[in-house]
Amino acid sequence: MWWLVAGYAAVTSVLFQIIYDAQPTPFIDEIFHVPQAQQFCNKNFAEWDPKITTLPGMYIGSFIVSLIPSLFVGNACSVWALRFLNIVYNTLVLVLSYNILLELWKSTNESKEKKGKEEDVDLKLCALVIGLFPLLYFYSFLYYTEPGSTFLILAAYLFCLKGQHRVASILSALSIIFRQTNVVWTIFMAGTIVAKHIDDLSEMEKIKTSAEVKDKFARFLAKVMLFVVRYLLVLEHLLTIGLLIWPYAVVVICFGLFVYVNNGVAVGDKDSHKAVLHLAQILYFSGFMLFFSSPVLITMDKIKRFVAAVQKHKALCITSAVASLYVLAFHTYEHPYMLADNRHYVFYLWRWILGRFVFRYCVIPVYIYAFWSINDSISITNATLLKTVLGACIVAVLAMHRLIEFRYFILPYILIRLHLKEQTRKTLLLEILLHVCVNAFTIMVFLQKTFAWPDLSEPQRIIW
């Protein structure tokens, strides 16, 4: 594994230097983040930019690193040094992804004493797919919160899978200081514990429903209702679950107190970051996931099975289409930031595709296929419960943002990708190739495509 990590870090470091040479000054959100981090490095903790919406986790991390002078030559809080810390975070994401995949492999292959060489290679390739994921990879070259936030959530999830829940809860709390919405992933980890506990007791399997109820979803709902009555309403069982998840509950309760005192989730610029029910974000994410995992999610076998599923469940398909129409018609928002800033790909995607009335509705079949394919491909122990928990958490993370921002898709993508099944050596290599090509394109555009803004002296560039 270490040869892979070393090669990945070496190539990424070379690209980092090339990008830094082209853009050595703070860019877009960095104009807020870099000066704030430098205030912390100078121990001016009382100084705070009111335009910053996140808690100071990223700046605290940079301050701690600045206390270790041997790590850097010169200014430990220069733009170069601040950005390079994200390269470290991103390399650790690769390592964490491999270890999480290994834990998930163990949970689904308990009969095997150890993995074979071919299986280990596939796990490493899958970790590389995540390490090269274009959104996270590109933002690792800039001083943004995403790499550090992702590193901490994946570290917390790894310890959660290992059963070290106190450590996991502490790491998840630290991740919230990087990005507040990470509280949702704290809830997800608690949900995985509850689901595993239920699975261990096999309570769901013991509950029977009438044979007359043929619809799988209806049978599932019936089982859930019976389970709530027979299991969750029993005080002894509730206490058992409480003892299992209390470290995460403490984190969530503390976050709730913060929201109450702060009168909202965002720290600053609250007027531009008010929560709305933007359900169209879920549809956009499904298409996003479908594209970046297309070698796994789009295959001839899947397409054939999808067509068969549509023919078998016409009513469900029509309901899904109508629901998508409703969401796009009544829960689509255009944020002024998105419409005004042509330095982001979403500006062009909205202007040329998603913002056009006809095309917006024409892609509904793609969204429906994406949902079906993702659900069909997720491999989780006690899948029904955990799919429900994961899906609910993704909705909670995405649907409250008015602004369409691809960065919000990073953790939902990674957590789903970690659990995708039916991947072969061929599909993994194709995914890596896809991610490499997208990274090459976005880096080339960033380096070569510049344009002027009348109120800014430096040339502007395009990023995710």
C-alpha cells in the first residue's frame, strides 16, 4: 500500500507546485480563509471575518502545524504552506479509504481468514478511485475546508467500524468544527451502530408480515412498524441502544446547543446561507454520482435489469417521474452567487443545461435510472436499514442548501462509493481513467483559461 501512497503523494505534490506557481495568491474563497488562518497563526484569535460561514477548525489545524517549525522552511502560514496541508489531508484520505474498504470487506467476508492478493489489489484500486475523485482532488490544491473535513469524517467512520466509538465521536466533533453539516455524518455513524445491533439480534428477520402483502416496500414498512412496537418501545432495549450511541449523542446535543445560541448553522453571512427545502439538489446529486461512477453504475446488465424493473413496477416508475416533476417545478432555486460567478463550472452547467426549461425535465429518466442503479449497487450489511439511514443523511446534507455547490457532494459521493458492489478490475481501472481525465481537464482549464473581472486586478480562473 505504501508504494501507492508514495507515488500518489509524489505526483500530487508536483501538480501542487505547478498550480501554486500559476496562482500564488489567494483565490475566490481563499481571500477569506488565508487571512483568517494567518490571524490565528499570529495568535490573534479574537479577529474574525464576518463573511466566513464555517467554524474555525481549518484555521486551528493550520495554527497547530505552525507550532512545528521543522516542518516548513520560512513562513509556516504562507499561502503555500496553508495549501500544502490539504495535500497531506488528501493523501491521508487515500490511506483511510483503503482501511475502511478493508473493514467493510471483513464484515462481508467473515468466513475468509484473510483476503487474497487479487482482492487486496482491488481494494487498493478502489481506494485510488476515491483518492483521485476530481472534486476533492482539485480542492486539495487550494486552502478550502473540504480536504480536512473529509479526512476527519473518514477517520471517524473507520474508528466507528472498528467499534472505537469514543474516538470516532471525538473525531466527528472535530470535523464539525471544520464544516457544520458534518453533524449529519455523526448521526449516520450512530445509525450504523443501531442497525448493526438490530442485525446482530436478527429482530427484523423474526418479524413476519402477512403473505398477502406482496409489495416489497410495503412489507418493509410493515416490518419497521412492528419492530418499533415490539423492540424500540421496550425501555430495556432503548437503554441498550442509548449506551451504544451516547458518545455520538453528546456531539449532536452540543451541536444543537450551538445552533440555538448562534441562531442558525452558518457562523457568518447568514442572509446568503438561509436554509430552504431545495429537493432538486438530490436529483442533481444522483446525476453527479452516476457520471463519476459510470463504469460501475452504467453497464448493459444493469440497463437490461432496469428496463425489466420499469416494466414490472410501472406504477412506482410513474410515481417517481411525477415526484421528480414536482421537485423540479416547486423546489428548484437559483442562488444569486451561482448566477453571478462565472469562475465555477456550475455557472456554465446551469446556464447551458440545467437552467433551460425543457432540458431540466428531459433528464428525469436519467435521474430515475441513477437512483435505481445506486440503490441496486450499494452493498451494506443489514442493507435495508443502513440504506435508509444513509439516504436520509444525504437528503439532510444536500436538501437544505439553496446554493448548488458541487463541494457539498463530496462526502455523499465518497460514502456511497465506499459501499458500491459489483466492481471488477475492469470497472475500477475505467473509473481511475475517468477521474484522471477529468482531473487533467480541470487542471488544464485552471492553468490555461484566464479572463478578467473589472473590479479585480489579477486574472480569474475556473474551478469546481
